[in-house]
Amino acid sequence: MPLLKIFRSYHPYAFTAIFCWSLAYVFTRLALAHFSPLSLGFLRCLIASCILGAVGFRTGMKLPRREDLKYFAAAGAAGFFLYLGFFNQGSLTVTSATSSIIISSAPVITALLAVLFQGERVGMLQWAAIAVEFCGILVLSLMKGALTVNRGILWLLLAALVLSVYNLLQKGLTKKYSGLQTAAYSIMGGTAMLAVFASRSFIELASAPPSQLFNLAMLSVFSSAIAYVAWSKAFEKAGNTSSVSNYMFVTPLLSSLLGFLIAGESPDSATLIGGAVILSGLALFNLGRRYHHGVPAAREE
């Protein structure tokens, strides 16, 4: 694929979103030293909503149609209110490595839901690529001996499910709206629902030291506003939902690399081997997309 076509495709947007979400692993750990989980989620969404609202006002962004409000509300509930609740509850009793395995099942669930409810077709080579990538996630985690089993896994499976529903809703909405509109109104919907935690959030915000305000700003600007707009833009440009959601497999690898760059955590053999498997699966998926006639590759490339 020529370089110019790559920058016109969904690939740079999907990678930007995944990179920004990978940053969240570092800054969330730092921010949770002061903020409670749901307060942090509300403040992230509130600040991101204000940023995207200001950008939308400056660019003359149109309001959503009345008949589509229910879909934005559903996206806000799935991608923010329910996801944060399920993920935080599961994280109380499950290690971060196990959490990454379960949440990384979202691309598989997304692909299945897209086949069942949106009539998308995924070729055999692409299913094989998804399996390879998921094996890379298992290698990345199991080689560290971090897999645990407890009731928290149910909450995390629910989190992966609602995240997959969010992906499908984003793909549907970007057929009518721009990536900016889709992300902005979805985040605003989630913020309205998370507002039940507003009073505690503002109390914690008022007592936050400058370092924690910086952590919150990084999460709000990069891991929320920029990430979700880029993610919606990727769905806007892609012809297939699973092509975009497939990038979620790269998150654990990027998180490990960012941990090395930001926190000085040296990558171990599990990271190197698992990362190589994940990247090979990603390459295989894109190869399969080119040869699978059911996907409108001309639009994606």
C-alpha cells in the first residue's frame, strides 16, 4: 500500500487511538493514587466533552437528528457508563495481566456481533489472524504467570461485551455523522450518565495536587478526546468494523513499550515474543482483507 494511501485510510486513525489508550495505562495508575475510579471516569469524560464541544462549536458542528439520539445514548452507556462500571468492578479482584487478556477479547466479540447483526463477512484468513493475535495476548500474559480465575472475570467479560457493542454503534453512527460528531455526542451521553458521581468528583478535584491535575489532563485530552475522535474517524473511513477493532490487540504490546519508555520498565521475553505474534497476526489480517472479496477494500485502501 503506497504511503499516501496509508495516510488516507483508517490505519493512522486506529493506531492513534490505540496509542492514546495505551498511554492511559500509565496515567490511570498514577491518577488512581488520588482519584476514585468512577470519579476519574466522570472527570475524564466531562473534560473531554468540554473540549470536543468547544471544537464542535468552532467548526459549526451540527446537532444530531432527534431519531438518532437513542443511538448516541446507547453509545454513551456502552462505551462509558457501563464499561467503566464493569471494568472497575472486575479490576478489584483480577490482576492487570488477566484484565488485558479478557478486554483484548473485544475484537473477537466485535467481529462476531458484526457478522450476526450487521451482515459483515470476515474471511477465513482474517479469522485465523484474529486467533493468532489472541494467542499473542495469551503468550504476553501467561509467560509472566499472571493468569488468575475469580468472580471478577465475569465483570470483565461484560466490559468486553459492552465495548464491542460500542464499536458496532460507532460504525453505524459514522455512516451518518463525522468522526468528531460521533465521538463528541457519545462522550457527552456517557458524561450525562456518569454525572451521578459529580459531587464526589468535584471534591476530589478540588484537593488534587498539580501532579494529579497533569495526570487527569493527559487522560482527558489524549486518552479520551483525541483517542475517541480518532477511533470514530477510523470507523468512518473503514468499510468493515472488525478491521478497526482488530487494532485493539496491539494495546498490551504498546502499553509494555510505553512502560519501558516512560517508567523505565525493561521489556522481557514475554513482551518480545508476544508482541511479535500480535504484529504478525495484524499483518495477516490486513493481507486477508485484501484477498477477501466481501470487504470493500477499495474504500479501505
